Amino acid sequence: MTILPLIAACAVILAIAYVTYGKLIMKWFGADDSRKTPAVEFEDGSDYVPASVPVVLGGHFTAIAAAGPVVGPIMAASMFGWVPALLWILLGSIFIGGIHDAGALLASIRHKAQSIMQVVRTHMSRRAYLLFLGFVWLSLIYVIIAFADVTAGSFAAFEKFEMKSGDQLIPLSINGGAVAIGASAYLLFSVALGLLLRFTKTPWWLGLVAACAGLGLVIAFAPSWAAWLADNTPLAFMNTAGETASARTWALVLLIYCFFASVVPMWALLQPRGLIGATFMYVTLAFGITGAVIGGLFTHDTSLVINWQRAFAGAGGEAAPYLYPVLFITIACGACSGFHSIVGSGTTCKQVRKESDVKPVAYGAMLLEAMVAIFALSCVMVLASDVKIKGTDADIIYARGIGNFMHLTGIPLAFAVSFAMLAFSSFVFDTLDVCTRLGRYVVQELTGLKGIAGGAVATLLTLGLPAAYLALAPAGSFVKFWTIFGTSNQLLAGLTLVGVSVWLWRTGRPVWFALAPAIFMLITTGTALIINFNRFLGDFQKAAADARTLPVINMAVAAVLFVLGLLVALEAIRIWRVSRTATVDIPA
């Protein structure tokens, strides 16, 4: 059996959920197009910029759907097999993640585009607000650390392998230098598109087509350009013999980029980059679907046959221990992610033109991200049993899998693999700069820093800790602290759902559909933090005296996250008990 029937069934399930359950939750939330959204009311051409659904969805989707729905599912499949991972992606995205995303975005819109932290402050207390604010900022720090390390690894990668094309084995390689060239072009074309749309009357779709066509040419020639640079310049990181720059160096370069991306106007980078990045995502999904159809129905390609031996077994042949809660924190972004609430209530809420757009932009984007995760998972489903997979190989596995889907449509294999690798790195870029901007917002909200200088200082404060952590951590160590990233991310989702539940309750609307997922996520992540703390304690005890800094940091972060999460939950219960009979008007 090929993966086509399984992928088709998943797509149908998600589509039905969007039409039916999506309509129900928008009714329960009370979406009303007669209300003026903050993007329209406060339009300023910089932060508040109302845009059409394709533009807003593109920016939101690429911001939330970074490497998380790729790395998480592959890591989970390597531990538990692909069936548990697939079930969590489907159920989590429909009944937890989608509700979380739509609730956070609509709550922010109703509160004048204030962050989800301010919503908590309005309906709970200043104490809960400060606790939540600290928790959010710490979670954003770990998002930046995780994804900067992942992207740096893809830029520093050099790997040779063979892939089957018909009866032939094609020798291929992934050159980090070529990926870096493509990623640089991706950002330059984004800036050019932003300037074009800002200062000319060019239709957005025409500029997008031109930018994507240019990127296609760059992808095609990037490997040869990287080889030329290696032979004719002192740029060792372009060396096709594998002498790449260290991932640590690339991580620093990425953080410098994040600083500038965080302070420029949204029209100059974030919105046009969102359009191009979303197009990459859509094209990847389209080629995945087309390749699965061609290979499954017409050519009966053996590379798409499901390996059922991997259904419940990890890379080592046995399922890893602690399926609960480890599975639910490893696959964060593909099923539910607290980071989405920060994106929704930080940047997306300032672009939505009317409240009904929340359904496609928030709930729809979450289900689209689930499909991204399913296609990433399918790259593991078809792997032979003797192929060992690791979390650090997620980018390579994804590039090979998506490249094979594209190749089945007639695209040359080398170009397809290069495209998939650049798509992977572009996904992460989108989250990195958005996350830095959101961290700036949090610091400014907490400190009162204003203006360009205040934004620059807030950005430096946000990037300082990731820079220090990545300087200490060895390359590829994101696999070690992915559990902290996943746990903090999912705990943030649980706390956001608590805040949304309090808002719904105090405004007299149904609560159960948001509160039940909140309770599940809080229990799951609390359990995971206890397990993480014990694991980091074990790392500390085994480490040499000069290598104990990171285990201590990780233990401290796990303990702080647990305490902060517990205090916010207890504060919500206290507020409910003292004001059970109180109601307030829905903010106009």
C-alpha cells in the first residue's frame, strides 16, 4: 500500500473539520463582522496594516509553520513510530491547536490588538499578567535558540547520499553553502517585493510570481555558485568538500539578521516574506499531493510504499519509554503550539480586516500546518527498516522525502532536493524573525521602552540570552533541549487556553470547548517538566566539572517554567472563585 490513500484520508478529515467544527467554534466565539478590527481602526502603515486573507494567511502561516511541524514529527516517529504521531497531529490540530489559535487571535482583536498577556491582565489580575509575561518571554527565548540552531545546522551541512530514480541510483549531495545562498536570495527578494508593493501599483500576485521565478533560478544555480565561491574566494563555508563554517558561526549570523528584521517596518520584510514563504509552503504541499497521486495511482512507485514495521517502532526497533507525555511535547507545532498565540496576538491581529477572517487565518492555518506535519511524517513512513533516523537528520530526511515527491512529477531530482532544503530553511527564517519581533514587543510591554531606540534595546535584550546559550552549546544540541522548547511551547498553549476560557466565561459564552483542552495541556506539560528536570539532573551528575553549565541552566529553566505555569493556573482558579457571579461586557 502506498501513502496516497492515507494522505488523502488525512486531507479529507482536516477539510471536514474546517467546514464543520471551524464553523461551530466561530459561532461559540461570537465572531461579528460588524465590529471594526484594530487593523482598520488604527491603520498607521507600519504595524497596523489591514490586508486581504491571502496576505495575512501567508504571513501568519509561514510564521507558525516553521521547522516545528517538520522536526517534531520526524523526531517523534524515530521514538514511537508514525501511527501515534499521526493520531496526535490530527486530533490535536482539530480539537486543541485550532481552538487555541482562533481563540487567541479573536481575543486579541476584541481587545484592540493587545497581546494575549494583556487579555489575561484584563480578565484575571496584574499578578497573573506579570507571571504570564515572564513565561511568554522565556518561551520565546527557547524558540529562538531551537530554531537558530536548526537553521545554522542546515547552513553548515554537507552530506552525500544516493536516491533511486527508476532503476538508477542518483548520487546527490546537500551543500550548506548552496542552502545559504538560496536563503539569502529569499530574504533579498522579500525586501524587493516589499518595496515594489509599497511604492508602485504592481498587483501583489504579479510581484509574487516574479519573486518566486527569480528564486527558482537561484535554487537551480546555487550549487554551482557555491562551488565557484569555494574555488575563487576565501569563503570556506562554501567549500564543496565539506569544510563548512561551524553551525555556531551561522547561529551568530542568524541572530544578527534577527536584530535588523525585528525593527524594520512590517511592509518592508515580514509581509512580503510571508507571501513568498507561504508560496513555498503551498508549492511543497502541492508537489507532495501531486507526487503521491502520480506515484500511487499511475507509476506505482515503490518509494511510496508504507513501511508498516515503523508504525509503532522507533529507529532502534523499539518504542521509546514514556509515550505520554513525551509524544505530546515532541510534536508541538504540528498539533498545538503556544507560540501561535503570540504570533496571532502580536502581529497577525494588526492585519486582520474583519473578524470572519479569523477562521481561515487562524483555524485554517493550524490545519494546513497539520498537513505539513503529515507530509514530514510521510518521509519517515516510506523509509526502509534498516535506515536509522535521528532528530539531527530531520532536515536531510525532509529534503529527501519532499524531493522524491517533486521528482515523481518530472522535476529533476537534484533541483527538487535543493528546493526542499531551501523550503525547510525558509520556514525557520520566518519564525526566527517573527519570534524576535514578538520578544521585543514583550520587553517593551514590560519595561515601557518606546520608539526606535527602545525597540532596538528591547531586541538586544531578547537576543542576548540565545546568543550566550548558543555560544556554550555544541552544534546540533537542539535535540537535547527540544524537550524544553516543546514543553514550554505546549505549556504556553495550555495557559493561553486558560486565559481564553476566563475571557469566554466572563463574557457569558460557552467555555467547555476551550477549557477541556487547557486542562489536558496543563497536566501533560506539568508531567513533562518533572521528567525533564530529572533527566537534566542525570546529565548534571554524569557531566564533567567543566561541562555542567548547560544542565544547570536547563534544570533551572524547567523549574522556573513549572512554577510560573502553576502560579498562573492557580491565579485563574482564584479569580474564578472570587468572581463566579460577575460578568463583563465584551470589549467593543
